[in-house]
Amino acid sequence: MSISKVLNSLDNSWDRDQILLKLKNGLGTDEIVNEFLKDNQVQVKELNTLLRPEDIDLLNQVEQLSTCESKLINEIKNLNYLKNNENRHILNQKNIVSSNRVSYKKISSFMINWSNKFVVIALLTISAIALSKQAWA
């Protein structure tokens, strides 16, 4: 099986909506990852055998990107808007809840689209590297 088929299979198994649902239901990130690895053990082992050193470097870069995105989300989440908007603290609870839903959807949509585009580019890059290696071999 080719690396792109394995990656597509794993990508299809990693359903973000299902992951978010598991997180909302209180399942921890380690439990989710362990469950994914257990359910996709064959594909993960095959991917591991197909990875080359340059692919590992790319995966390290993707990991650093994910860490960077996580830090960005943390910083955005922890911003103290109350200092800048002292007069707005009188809003009723209903308005706060509805605005949080809208902003959550916007941020979630932005991060999902941004992350998905990078993963597709990374997969295409891996495939291009593999094809060029084969062409020169």
C-alpha cells in the first residue's frame, strides 16, 4: 500500500466532529489518541514502515505547527477583554452565551480550514518527494 493511501485512510478515521464530541463528553486527549492508535494499529504500523527520514522531518514540522496553533489558541483564550471593555461587564448572561457560540463557531471553522489546508499540502509534498525519489532512482 502506498503512503498516500495509508495517510488518507488514517485521515478518514480521524473525524474531528467525533473527537470534539468525545472531548465534550469528558474523554481525555491521551485516551482519545490511545483509542485511535488501537483502532488503526495496522495502518499506523504500515505508515511507520513507509516513512523516510525526510518524511519524519516534515512530521516534526507539522507537530511544531500544531504546537504553535495550540499556543495561539491559548493566548487568544486567555486575553483579558475585561480591561479594555470595563463598561461592557453589565451584559446579561443570555447575550454572553449567544455571543460565545458565534465566536466559537468562527474560531473553530477558521482553525479547521487552516489546519486541513496545511495537512493536504503536507500530504501532497510527501507524495511529490516520494515520486521524485522514484523518478531519480
